[in-house]
Amino acid sequence: MEYESQKIRKSAPEMDPLRMGMGWTAEDLEKPQILIESTFGDSHPGSAHLFGLVEEARKGVNETGGKAARYFATDICDGMAQGHDGMNYSLPSRDAIANLIEVHARATVFDAGVFIASCDKGVPAHLMAIGRLNIPSIVVTGGVMDAGPDLLTLEQIGAYSAKYKRGEISEEELTYYKQHACPSCGACSFMGTASTMQVMAEALGLMIPGSALMPATDADLKEMAYKAGIRAVGLAEEGRKASDIVTMKSFENAIMVHAAISGSSNSLLHIPAIAHEFGYEMDADLFDRLHRGAHYLLDIRPSGQWPAQYFYYAGGVPRIMEEIKDRLHLDVMTVTGKTLGENLEELKQNGFYDKCEEHLSKVGRKRTDIIRDFITPIGTDGTIAVLTGNLAPDGAVVKHSAVPEEMFDAVLRARPFDSEEEAIEAVLARRIVPGDAVIIRYEGPKGSGMPEMFYTTEAIASDEKLGKTIALITDGRFSGASKGPAIGHVSPEAAQGGPIALVEENDIILVDIPARRLEIIGIDGVEMKEEEIKRVLENRRRTWKQKAKKSDSKVLELFKEKAVSPMKGGYME
């Protein structure tokens, strides 16, 4: 067969000599050209180790008759961006990485790609780029870091920091936790956005089965990268494009897995954005519908008790899929060239679960400690709900598996703030009291780039008085590590004049998760009828003025201008 790269060479005579200038041979020019794209860089533990995986994938490609070319689009770290304006760049970085990968792949042209990333924005960016490029593609994820002493993991640092600021622990204790929370490379060891998106990549059928969330220190991870390089050449030879694998059925499978693992609420930004690149329009209502009645099985932090590496020990994505098999489309094609159902059967035959048992025995746990059986779930209504009402006409997202039962149906007093900085200062100064609804606005995609409200959620969840008595409502987003009564993605956002911009002090807010409602039901402490509230909001809108925008960089201004609603994925249109 004639590869696409060979066709391009005929119309681009400079390509051959330029490649030979890098040391390629004449024989290399005739081989299938395989792009190896990664987020490798000294940016954070999730990417610092990826060059080793790049080299293994490169070796697999070159030893199987292909020729690999290494490209890099380093990502940033939400953890390092916390506490300052760097967080505003987080979501925009996803689209920037996807754009750069598009530039890499289309400026030269490749016959297949190996895509290697670990973390919050890097993995969804690669998946978005795969959909956009639609070339034969396989994903390798960089796994998770080990847990620290006493199973310490990074998502606990926010709570310890809040306790230190309140004088509940010493500076020495906080320093110890900070210096021992990340003992190795890899994504953070909890089911935050990074781990969730690694799982989603496998659930979509784009990874070697059983390879998501492997410990980054495990030698088997390099073997997976090597095998991915081999498989990329096979995909090129077969001409099996990404769209031949990822279909709407694949996305439905991924959402069912998301429900079973209590995945990050940020997936409701990333999965629709990825689907859009594959040509499927998806809204958050699909998550809500599929989560209803879904069994939640995974006892992994932040909603559970174990670090993320235990997920792999318990059988990972294949084990979850076995438990919810009756609710999956088993006939979907995967990157192996086999269907999902065929992959699951093969894993049972090739000793995959025997190896998992060996890992579990070393940590003194059994599989059902980590991944419950379908008939004995942790919960039976999924983990995500989409709320609507006059406060969020286009919707809002809540990870109800992390919400205290006391806050599932609550009437609260509005305490609006126009930035997270103002809100967290009020929380730590104890000006927020039980029964309040802390509203943080102008933090959506068009407001400030949609940063996450991690420190505020941790300050609330770690406070014994507030953790079960107030709600946090925002047009921004949350860390995948967040827990507690947090409702985000409120749409339309304040910067667009959404109702959240019109809320005033002491308005009465109804949160009703079972009924999927988020409503303003009273004004200035007095409950009122729906029509009366509508008139008040209309009057407030007449006097509302757009908040003055910060003087931002061109990157942020471009993102704010082009970003769609978070309920559609927050991508740049």
C-alpha cells in the first residue's frame, strides 16, 4: 500500500533531504512514518518521566518496520498553578496543546501516531487532537505516582494547608506533608482529573487493555509503550483510523465507566470537547442520564479511601468493565483490532488478573476492597448530576458522590463573591456560617479562563462546622480532588450576564440534587413566587454592568473570546 507520507513526498521534494539531514537513511524514507507526540518536560511529575516512554515507543516503531519522529508539547500542572493567576491558564492550555499537535501532524504528515501524556489537560488535549487529525492512533498514559508514608497523597495537602492557616496543625507538620506527598513521578495518586482521563482514554478503546493508571515506577509501563509503538505500525498498515475505533457507543461506554469510578467532574468539560473533535455533539445531560441508576464501585480517593495505584492492582479498567459488562457496548472496535468483548475475554485467558492478585497480596488487600462487585456497590445512582433552574438555566454540575447527604436538599442564604480570592478569605476568616451558599462568579471560561476552586473547596470540606452545612456554587470549575458540597460550571456564566451575576446578598437558594434543581427561591431573605422572582431578576438585569476585565495576555483573551459554554465542553470554537 502507498502511505499518505509517501504521497506527500512526491509533491514536497525538500522533505527527503531535510529528513536525511537528521540522520535518516534512504530506507527510512520508504517506511510508514509514525508521529510520537508527548507532553514530556520538566513541568511536573506527570510529564518529567515521559521521555523514557517516548524512547520505548520509538524503539517499538523502528524495530517493526516503521520510522518514528518525536515531537513535544509540554503541559502545565494545575497543582503548581494553584494559589496565583497561573491557574487561569489551565483550561486554555488544553486547547493550545491540541492546536500544537495539529500543527505538528499536518505540517509534515504522518501515517500513524503514538500519543503519550499523563495529566489533567495533557491527556484530553491529545485525545482532542486525535479526533481532529483522524489518523491511526494509540495512546500511552504515564501512570500514577506512588503514595507517600501512611498512604499520603497530594490531594490531602489542600486540607492540611487550610488547617495550618486556621492554627490546627503546626508549620512543621505541614512541611512534612508537603515534602512526602509526591515520592515519585506519575500523575497524582487519586481519582482526580488526571487519573480519570487516563481511564477515559482506555475506556474509549485507544489504549492497550489494562494499561491505564499503572504505577509510573513499574517496569511494565515501559513495555506497554514499546508495544504501543509496535501496534502503531500495525494500525498504519491496516489503515485503521481513530474514527474507526471511537464512536458514539465508545463515548457511552466511557461515561458508564466514569460513573463506576466516581470520575472527576472536569470530565464533563473534556469528554464533550473530545467528542466534538470526533464529530459528535454531546451535552452534560447525557452524563446525567447515563449516571442515573449506574453502580458506583470504586473505593479510591478523593471519594474513597485508597490511592489510585490500587486501582491498577485491583484490575483497573478491565475489572470495572467486567462488573458493568451488561451496560456496555461490547461490540465496539478497539485499538487492538479486536472488539471490547474480545479484549475482555482475552485478558481472562492471558493471566492479567493473576498478576493483579500478586500486586494486591503485597499491599494486604483483596480486589473487592478496591473495586466492589456490581451487586454490592458503594452507590446506585452514579456520581454526577446536572442541575438546572433559574440560577443555572443551561445547567450546573455536581459530583454528588462527594456531597454530604445533609446538603442533597438544602435551602441556603446567598453570599456572592466576584472572585475566589475574596471567597476563600471570607471562609478562612470564619465570616461564612452554616446555612450559607458561597457563590463565586466571573470565574467561567469567558470570565477568567475557568480556573478551579480547589483551595476554597478544601477550606470548606476541612472545616467541621462548614463541611456539611454550606454549599459552594460557581461558574468556575473544581479540582478532580475536590470533595464536599461543590456545584460548578453554572451556565450561562456571570461574564455573559447569566443569573449567577444577578444574585445578591441574602437571596434564598435551593439546592435539590435528587430533583436536579438549582433555584433562586427568595429575595433578601424572603421566599417568593416564581413570577415575582423573575420580575426582580429582570429589574436587576437592567442595572447590571459587565465587570471590568483584567488586563490579560493574548492567550487568555483569545480563549475568553472563543470559548463555548462549559456545559458544551469549554473548547474554543
